Amino acid sequence: MLEIPKTPINVKPLRSLSTLVILEYAVLISFLLYFGRSLFIPLSFSLLISFVLYPICKWLEKKGANRGIAIFISMFLLTIILSGIVFLLFSQVLAFSNEWGSLKAKLWDSIHQMSNFFLDRFGISIERQTNMIKNMENNSASQILQVLSGTASSVSAMLFSLIMIPLFAALILFQRSMLVAVIYRIFSNESKEKIYEILVETIHSYYNFIKGMLLVYLIVGILNSVGLLILGIPHPFLFGFIAAVLTFIPYVGIIIASLLPISVAWITYGSFLYPLGVIIVFTIVQFLEANIIFPFAVSSRLNVNTLVVLVVILAGGIIWGAAGMILFIPFLGIAKLIADRTAGLEALSILLGNGTKQKN
């Protein structure tokens, strides 16, 4: 399956690793990942994409396609899928903007009612409320500038990544034989079969990760849709599955996805209880997705301990932010594969395992 050279290589075998050495390596790697995140994050996404597209490229090459043509076709298919997701995102924004007229009227009515509530209940005059709002606006002006500056920096980094990630992925696929040969030559002649097995199962682990993510989106979409259906929101399955797909954008995706059903609920029923119900439904489902559904579905596919998955998600968020919460999960699966087949890492293998019997 993989193009691995068959020539013997004379390298000293790997020695068993003690717990202290493992901790030293873990600290060193954490520092390298943190300070080198500008390079490692796009490179890791590229590696993930190349592993997912590898079987497609290999199949096309067996059908007689040139390697470059096979890579181009695979990247083109991936671009179509991602473009569809981006289209859903912008359609949400467009549909929300079309409802802005009615929503604005409802918003001013609610503000007027709230203002009268503070006046009647707490005796706060309309003039005082206006001054309080102006003071809040003045105090937040500097914070808005900081947010805009940070947003501009994030957008520039994102645009750079959008260019480099597909380029890295295409180069990894094109030069995969050379890269595999280099990895193979690092290890001893006795470890030849283990390295081959790890490389093959790593690709399978990435596939299992993608399958787990698809299962997560399916479960989240169903839960969102059922919750909106119980509330009586129009088109519950449309809104529910759009919200599920957009959860791949951490934090921001679910907020954007909830705007349209919230506005539709407000306009349809004219009560704040229904938009509040939408928020509650999405909040509960998001909590279940982050703490139960995602760790269970993904960790069961990767044969990794659910507790360790939760820890790795938090560690990934600390080191790489939102990207780390996504990328560190398949990395954990690879670490489990290596620990299962490396002498001296039996304790780590048991720690990462989910209790099922693993092949040594």
C-alpha cells in the first residue's frame, strides 16, 4: 500500500524509554509545538488532508492517472466540499440580513419594554439609562480597537494558511515515497515491519477520525433538529443540520448558525421565550457535543481512552488554540499506535488504551 524501500539499513535499535525520559520528551515537544505553532499548525492540517486524500490518489494512479493529475483531482474534490460549507455559512449571513428589517423593529420594541421595566421597577430614568449606555460605549471603544487589531492579524494568518495548507498537502502527496523512505531509514532493521504497520494504521486512524467526526455531525444535527421541532421552529431539520455542520468552526460556528433560527423564532411568535428556547437547545447540544458525543465517537474510533481525549483537547486548546483541539486527537491516535509497538512504552499504551485488547 505504501511505497517503502526494501533495502536493509544498519541502525542501532531503539532503547527502552523510562518514565522520566518520556516526560522530558513531552515537555520539549510541548515547547516546540507552542513556539513553532505558526509552522506546525498548517503543516499538521496538510498532513491530515494528505492522509485523507491518499487512498483517492492511489486509486486514481492505479487507474492510469499521472500522480500530479491524481493529486489535482483529489484536491479539486476537497475544494468543492469546502466551498459548499462556505456557501452555507454565507447563505446564513445573507438570510439573516434579509430578515433585518423585521428583526430591527422587534429589537427596538424589546429595548423600549426593557427601558420601561427598569423605570417602573428600579426608578431609573430614561435619561440616566441613556447616559449609562453612552458610558459603556466610551469605555468599550479602546477594547473594540484591540479586537479589530487582533481580528486583522487573525485574518491575515488565516489567509496565509489557506494558501500554504493545500500547497503542503499536495507536496506531501507528490513526494510521499521519499518521505516514507526517510522515516523508514531512521529506525533499525529489526523494526522494519513495525514501522510499516504503524504507517499503514496511521492512515486508517485518520480515516477513523474523519468517520467519527461525521458521526458527531449526524448526532448533533439530529439533536438540534429534534429540539427545534419540539419548539415549533419552522424548517427545524434545515437549521439543525446547518448548525451541526458549522460546529467545525469552534465557538464561532454555532453562534453564526443560531442567528437565523433565533430571528425566525422571534419574528414568527413575537415572544422572547422562543428565541431563548433556541439558545437553550443549542447550548445543551453544544455541551453534549463537546463533553460526551465528540470524545466518545472519536475516541471509540481511535481505540483511545475517553478521559485522555478530554485532557488532550484541553492541552491542544492551550498550546494551539482551536486548531489544537481538532488536530491533537488524531495525533493521540498515532501516539497510541507507536506506544503499542514500542518496547518501554507499555505503561503509556495502557494509559491511552480504552480497555480493549491490542495487538503487540
